[in-house]
Amino acid sequence: MKRVKITILKTTLDKELAEEYGVPGLTACPMMQKGQVFYADYAKPEVFCDEAWKAIYQYVFALAHGAEKELFYYGDWIKKPGVAICSCNDGLRPVIMKLETTDEEAEINYTPIDR
């Protein structure tokens, strides 16, 4: 299993939707900033947004387990193997992320339970 690099490419705010549905003073995501980098494998990185993780974990899992050799979705989405461009599921202020497989092996940071 490989580590996956998660880079925050952009934080956004849909002003039209925020004006209609958001609370007064709503801004782009306060948890993520452009340029931040996180590493993941089977588990969510510390201080990473729980909602963003729910939106991307399946891509992280696929990349960590060998999907870097092929293009996602039959080659009609991303042109570079081992890369996915994803966003969190916040409809008013989505965060855009680049996921990419690294050459680094993941380390299991837990002790398995003996059964």
C-alpha cells in the first residue's frame, strides 16, 4: 500500500448560493487553505476535515492500493494515471483537492487485535 499526497488546490465560495442559503458573513472553508499538503493511506490524516474525507476516501483508497497504474473511469476524466481531482461535498464553499499516489510505502499505525 502506498501513501497518497493530498494537496489543497483551491478554496471556493459560491457567492450566489451563499447569499441565498448561507448564514450572513459566510466565507470560504475556514479549515483548509490553498497549498496545504496532507498524506493518507487507509486512514484520515490528523486535522483533515471529516466531511472532506468522506468525499475523497474512496479515491485515496483506490490510489493507495494500485489504481495509479490506470486512468480513473475508463480514461474519460483525468489524463494522468495516479491522479484524481476531487472536491469536498460543501455545496456553498467546496474545497478542490489533488490526490496523487506517491512512491512511499504506507505504515500501519495500529496494533492488530489477536483473535
